Amino acid sequence: MDDMSDAWLAEIERRAAIYDEIAEDGTGRMTAVDYLGLAALTLLLVAGFWTWVV
């Protein structure tokens, strides 16, 4: 992969353009609901394992 061919450079540019597009419209960004859901799942798992062990 040491050889930087034109096809490889075009692929890198294509991927960079996709990432730039995603960053502009906020796709994939976590919202408050996502964080609350993760917190709830974490609490459920901790409580479940705690009751299972103790």
C-alpha cells in the first residue's frame, strides 16, 4: 500500500467528501435521547448484575 495510485487517491477524496457531507447535516450525531437511553441501559445492566451476584 506504499504506492499512491490515482485510483487510491480518488477513493480517499471520495471518502473525504462523504465525511464532510455527513458532518454538515449532523447525521450520526447523538442527541439527548440517545444519551438518556444509554444511561438507562447502563443502570439496568448494573442493577441486573448486582442482583445476580449479591
